[in-house]
Amino acid sequence: MQQVADRAGVSIATVSFVVNGTKYVTPATTARVRTAMRELKFRGNVVARALASRRTRIIALLFPTTGNRFSPTTSEFFMSAAERASERGYHLVLWPVDPAGSDL
């Protein structure tokens, strides 16, 4: 973020406001920050954001491990769940559990 801030000529806080959308930043400044992000190939870090916001935005989908391969229906279900989670700003984690064990 410091490199983005330096390139855009703004503070780290301003970069954070643009990345997270937490405070108003003028359109011109936002454009400079986004240009710097593109030039530097900046990608937000999900873990860093979770630490800063105290929210992971991660959903765990538990599924039983049965030894059988996934059916096309199961794959469609997982893909649909991942797409819907992403549309709402969440990340989906598939979490296999042993139905006979104590994973739950």
C-alpha cells in the first residue's frame, strides 16, 4: 500500500479508503490511486483486510467425505454457492468432514 500511496502522491490512509470504500475520496484522487494500483499490479490481501476489519468474509461449506466422487449435481451446487458468495463479497471454503468422526 505504501508503494501505491507513493506513486499516487497520497497517504496510505487514502489508499485504504479507496480500496475499502470506507470514506469519500474525490474522483480525481480515486483515479490516481486506481491507476497506481494497476501499474504496480496491486492486489488486496484478504487476510490483511480480515485482520483490519475483524471480519473474515469467509463462509465454510461443510460436506461429508463419503469416498464417492462428486456427482455433476454436487459440483453444480458447490459452484453456485461459490458464485453467490462472491457476488455478496464473501469467499467460500469447502470443508470436508468425516460423518463418522468428530469433525463436527
